[in-house]
Amino acid sequence: MTSRLQISVALAALLPITASLAGCQPPHPAGQLVVASKSTLTSVDPVDVTTVGGLQLLSAVGDPLYAADAEGKIQPRLATALPELSVDGLTATIPLRQGVLFHDGSRFDAEAMVFSLERFRSLAKLGYLLDDRISSVQASGPYELKLQLKRPYSALTALLSSISLTPLSPTAYRQHRSTSLANRFVGTGPYRLASSTPQKQTLLPFERYWGPPARNQGIHLVTLSNSTALFGALVSGEVDVLTSSGMDSDQQRTLAQRARQGQLVEAIGPAGEIGYLTLLSDRPPFNQTLLRQAVALSLDRPLISERVSYGIREPLRSLVPPPLAGSEPPAWPAYNPRRARQLFRQAGYCQGQRLTLPLTFRSNVPADKLFALTWKAQLQRDLGDCVALEISGVESTTAYRQVADGAFPMVFFDWSADYPDPDIYLAPMLACSQAQGDQCLKGNAAAAGSFWSAPGLQAQLEASEQVEGPERLPLLQLLQRRTAAGAAYIPVWQVAPRAWAQPQLQRPVFDGSGRLQLQSLSVR
């Protein structure tokens, strides 16, 4: 258990003051706020950032071309209008906002946007976001951007709302065109990055910002090592706002109760994170579709949700979380132990022989371990004569590194989308550039660890990417039904981001991508 004194010492080391937080000096200058999370940042360069905390930071110090509002509708930001597409859908022309300055005082224009996109394509861990879609970018005018697409892509505007694609100052990054700049950021956002360490980033309002100014005098983003320390820091008043990323479910429940009693202010954003199982479909035992379908029927999601998170993590039977298109009706079957038993029997089990289901979970993610233990007990209770769950934990970085090698027969992961569109959930798991029957030999499905595909699936995925509106919906639903029948992926739950603020603050606001709008935080 982390003590109040330990919390004070930790925060005092993070904040630039000469006295401890218990002293008479305020922990930060008047009008500045402390926002705490469990997200350590080793780099603030968009080419490196992949975590929730990193994307949260970028959304405060950078601007995207487009952004999803609170209702999920894409709106222009550094662009002044939606992309204008050529007749064949392969060329997109985007007008850019004038009068925008980078934090170093240099001018934002089309050349700066080209520089940033090309740098992202060549360096970024998420460079596939562009490489899979865009063949070239160019400045067709001082404030006009032209993108050449590899094929028509209906989610282009949503893709360009990714904060990872925020423009950077070519002047500041001239020496870092081909290398990362880990501890410095020079963009166009409402805040400038005044200082940065892995445990603390100080953001100060950018006085020459083109848009509405921040409603506070600055933000200190601080990291504490565990959920107990975060909880204690908020309850004691030593931080102003706390985000839910990395928080244990029991403490989230307690904070929600305090909010209902008026002791805190709570906000809930759109669910952008999903938790799901990946089954290795090209090797025993899960090379049998029958067995994978039996596993999908063996999952009591409502029970698991309640036992693991008190219902905070909502049961999910779709790879695409609601309310995005294609999420309804749910494609994956509900819990049905009777039907699961029938399938296990067809495969030769439940009659004196039990199947061992090997499950790997991320050992450093508490909810993963709780999921594994809960599911193991549920299977023992309901299908113990048929199957036994054998669980083992692996640190997350090891799991991510080894999954593409087919190291895990069944593994539990989560996925957080960087922009609100069904394609960002489906393509990373289903896209396959080289398939043979039901096997994906090369592509995202292999990299994701399932190695599963189906005849015509890639063509259907590409077709869903080229239409929008009512025409797109049946294609998305078909993709989900086929993926559910293949059962190489099994969705388990969805997670909505939460934030809690001290009662004297306005209710925090999330954007349509599930990120906290730091510039809107203010005292009532």
C-alpha cells in the first residue's frame, strides 16, 4: 500500500517547487493544473508515440488536419474543408488554414505538412497508417495539399484526424528528418511543450495559437507508478485531474461513487479500446475451426465483465465498438455452454478426454490476469469435463514482439484506435496481402498472430473501404459475420476512457477520439 507521505514525496520530485506539497507554497503556479496518469513517456516525437498517454500529450501540443468532435463527427482543423476527391477517387486535394504558426514562430503551410507526413512515413512505428493508403503527398500550392491514394478510401478524412499525423516545424526538425527527437516537440497546438521527462511534461499556453485559447494557465502531466498512488493523489487533492488509463477497476468504482456523492466530477468518453482473444489458426489445436467456434461460445462475457471490472468494461461481441457503423447487430455469438459442449464433443472431447486451452496474458496488465483467472474458473464450473484453461503471463513488450512469430496459441490483447472509424479496427487484424485458403501468409493478419484469412475476405475488406454511408454498412456487417464464423479473433469487452476532477473544476470533456481536451479544463 502506498502511503500519503510516499505520494507527496513522489509528486514533490515531479513538480518544480522548493517546498514539499505539504508546505505552505502551492504545488504549482495559480491557474495551472496537475493531470495524473500511469503513462510514462520515453519520447514525445509523433514517430515514436503509440501509447494512450503519448497520444493524449500530442493532442494538446499539436493539431490534426481534421478532428472528431464529441459526437464523433469529423470537422476541419488545420484543413479548412473536407478533402476534394477526383472522379476516380485516387486524388485528394485539401485546402489548409492560413495564419497558423509553429511554436518556434515559423509558418505552417503545405510544405510543412508534406515534410511532416513524409517524415512520419519513413520513421514512424505506425507508418503503415499512410503507407497502406497513400502513394505520394505534395504541395500543390502554398496552402494546398494533394494526396495520391493507392485505391479509393472512404475513411480518408478520419485517417487524417489521427493526431499522430500532426505537423511539425521543418525549421526545428531539419536535423531530425531521419532521426527521432525524443524530448522536444515543436508543433502548432494550443500548448507548447515547456519541459519533458518520462515522468512529467509541462505544457504552457501558446500565446500565438490560431484557435480558441486554453482556459487554464498551463498543465503538468505527471506519472505515478501504480493505481494506488494515483487514487491517493486525487483523493488527497494533490492532483487536479486523474485519467483512468492504468487504474484498477475497484478504485475506478470508488471514484465513480465519490463523484455521485459530489466529492469529485466524473466524465466518460467514447469507448475506443477493445479487449480480444487471438487464436493461432494455422497450428493445433486451433487449426480446427470447430474448436475455435467452441471457444467463442464458452465465454461468459457478462460474468467476466462484472467479476473483473464491476461492469466498467462492457461486454463486446463485435470487433468494432458501438456506436461505429457495423458494430450492430453483434456478430459473435453470446455465451452458450450447451452448444459449446456439442462442438467440443464433435471434436472428440468431453468423453473422458479434456482439451487444454493454453492462454497467454500480459502479466503487467492487472485486468488481463483477472480475466484469465475468471475465465478459468468459469470454464471449470461450466465445461470442466471438456476443457481446462492453462494460463501463463508474459510481459507486454515480449508479447508484442513475439506474436507475429506465432508464439502464442491463444493470447489476450487490447487495441485502441487512433481515429473513430471501423476500418482502423478491422484492417489491422484482417488485411492480408498473401493468402492461401484460410491461411494468411503475409499481411496484418499474420502480424497480429492469427494467420487467419478466408477466400475473398481481402476483396471484401477493400470494398468496404471504398464506399461510405448506407452502402458501407452491409459490407462491414458481412466482414464481421465472416470473421466471427472463423473465430480466430474473439472480442471480449470494450473500455471507455474516464476522468475525475476536483469538485471546483468544470466537468472534463472528451473529444470523439476519446482523448481529454486539456485546454478546456478550468475552475468553475
